[in-house]
Amino acid sequence: MALFDLRLQDVHSKLRTKELSALDLVEASYAQIAKTDESIKAFLTLNEEGARQAAAELDSALQAGGEQGLLFGLPAGIKDNIVTEGITTTCASQFLRNYDPIYDASVVKKLKAAQSITIGKLNMDEFAMGGSNENSSFFPTRNPWNTDFVPGGSSGGSAASVAAGQVYFALGSDTGGSIRQPAAYCGIVGLKPTYGLVSRFGLVAFASSLDQIGPLTKNVEDSAYVLQAIAGYDPGDSTSANVDIPDYVSALSGDVKGLRIGVPKEYMGQGIDPAVKEAVLAALKQFESLGATWEEVSMPHTEYAVATYYLLASSEASSNLARFDGVRYGVRAENPDNLIDLYRKSRSQGFGSEVKRRIMLGTYALSSGYYDAYYLKAQKVRTLIKQDFDNVFKDFDLIIGPTAPTTAFRIGEQVGDPLTMYLNDICTIPVSLAGVPAISVPCGFAEGLPIGLQIIGKAFDERTVLRAAHAYEQHTEHHKQRPQL
């Protein structure tokens, strides 16, 4: 068994008995990166000096009998739109290729408090805009299961790194499915928490009413531990929810007897690959055997979710990215004729094509004469989509369906067709619009590529989501399979 396939409790046991050291874990991480990242391209920046220094300090503290943090010594990768003091944060954009933050995001502070070690910053679609990691302005990340295929996006670097065994866990961000979809494509676990449960302070904003940080891990138990470490109220984030944080790990009882599951017919219909549908139905039979019940339900506004999402997310992006003007930070165009020319040249040179596309779409939707017809109408439809979830959750504890309609596609296959690319998020976008939690867990393979099962819960009921995911995982072998690298 590879070192990073061990359960967190087993790693900590080996640390306590001095069978392992934090420095051993860091060196194992960098050794695997050196072995595999030439082909996978998951990392943009490595933090080798800082990671080794942090490991040495943790080992000294352990020798002195110091208390172990929740994630003590575990090597972690951070998506490159989460700011890290002293480590370049580029959002995989040429605009920020020289940006060195002077502070840590709240989640990074919490990881440090839990005594995790930051190995480096992970590749992504530029400013988190994309579903394949092909929109990085540096290079595309590749799927560890088959490097001819995409790892998903925008957190493709995070998912690929965990799947390849380069880090113990990673943080990603999810706006319309950007944790769950790459987790499905790479055969790992990806959790999008309830909107507001995890602080967004220090996350470079794409769409502020949708963005949420969450963990990507090898198994559900590790997701519970990481969520325990990063969840909680943050006065620095105006959207942070001031709610009690329960013990997520204790929810992993393996018991799902009596749980009621709704399966939306809209998530299992046209466009869903037959192999994906078959794997999801097999997973539902597994839940039945464990004592849960399920039945088909309808969420009639699902068909409008993709259009609603891209209007709202693009509108918010056009506002959030207005700050990147070549004046305050980031890349500045040379020899502009005047201030307006500085804005135009800096943004033309700094942003990639997908970012420009979404800025233009969002600016148009917010413009005078079109605001009511597009943005306001999309907000009303978003309310209807949320009501679909509310109605189902009156009678059911969970909603289950596929994470993505297909397995991963080949690099270059869809990058020239934005509409087809956008439709890959049809199963994840409604969840983001409703702001509820969801997890993707491996549930099978098709032609050698992983399939993801999406388990959706009520707002702030991550315990039930994790409980169901863990129970399913304990009775299957899908999560134990690893790509051959």
C-alpha cells in the first residue's frame, strides 16, 4: 500500500510511534511529484523550502511531546486561486503570474492551525473558469488514469494530484461543480460544503454567490477530517454562516437504515451515458441492501440550470474581475497611450479567451436595457431551482444521481465548443445554485475511466451526506483502485 493510501489515523499512529516523521511524508510527496508530474502537470508552484522547514518544526514539537493537530504532518496541495503568504498565487492566469500575496486565506490559516503542510499550488482553469483544466494559461493538467484525457476542472490540478498520490489531500473551489466533477473524472472523493460553511476570505472571487472551498481526498473519512479543520464562522467573510460546527467524523457510523433517497428523473435522462446510468443504479441497489429506500422524483426546473448559472456566474465574474486593471497588482501592459489604453492592453494581454468570453457575456447581461431580461430573470429561475430542492427535501433525506453525465473526455475534444463543455456540469450546477452540500464518490469505471456518484444533502447537513457516502464506500472497492503511474 502506498504511503498516502493509509488512513489518517494510521498515519498519525506511525508518527506517534516514530515509525514515520513529518519530514518523511514531505519527502514522499516531493518524490512522487518528481516521478509523476512531468506527465500529469498538476503543480504550478512548489513550496519545497517552506514545507521542509514546517515539517522539521512539527517533528521537533512531536519529540517534545507537543499536541498533534487534526491534520498533523499531512502534505496538502492548494488550488492556485486560494492566496498563500509568500507563495505565488496566479489563478493560472498570465495576469497574476507575478502576484505574491502578503497574507493567507482563512482556510490556509486553519490548515496551518491543524498542522498540515503546504506542498505547493495546484493548476486550474484560469480564474476557475472551465471544466477541463485546458484553460490554464500555463499548461493543461492531465488525468492520471489516462494522460490523453482531461482531469476535469476547474480544480483539475487538485484532483489529479490526489489521484496520483502526490499529496495526502488538496483544497479546491467549487462554483458550478469544480470540486465534484474533477473528483469524478479522477476517481477520488470531492466535497462541496453548504454555501457559507467554509470561509471564502482569501479565495480569489469568480462568482461570489456560488464560490465555495472544499476538500479533495482519497476517501470519505479524510474529507470529514479536512472539513472539520476548515469549517466555521469567519467575520472576515460577509457570506460566512454563523452556525455550530458538529463532529463530522463521528457521523461515519456506516448505518444508513431508514434513509430516504430521491433520484431526480432529470439527472438520469437524455445525455447521461448508459454506463454512468448503470453505475448509479447499481449504487442505489447497494443503498437498498444497506437499509435505505429510494424512489424517482422530479425537479422540473433542472433544464434551465445551465443557462441560469452561466448568466449569473458570468455577471458576477464581470464585476469581480474589474479589479484586474493593470494599476494595483498583477501584470501591467507596457507603453500605454493613456489610462484607458492601459486598462485595455493589460486586460487584453492578461486574460485568456474563456475569461474574456465570460466577462463579455456578464457585462452584456448586466447592461442597461438587458438587466431585466437576463440577469433578473436568471435570479428568479434560481429561486425556482432552489424550491425544487426544498420540495424534494420535505420527503427525502438525500438526493442521489451521477456527478457528471459522462466519464472524462479527451484533451482537445471539447475545448473549441464552449456550449458542449458547459453541459458537462448539468448535474452539479443545480446544487451550486441551491447552495446545498454535495459529495462525489467513485462508483465504477467505464473503459478504464472512473465514474462519480453525487450525494446531495440539505443545507448544513454535511453529516448525513458524509454518513451515506462513507457507508457506500465501505461496501465497495471503487475508491481503493489507483491509476498505474
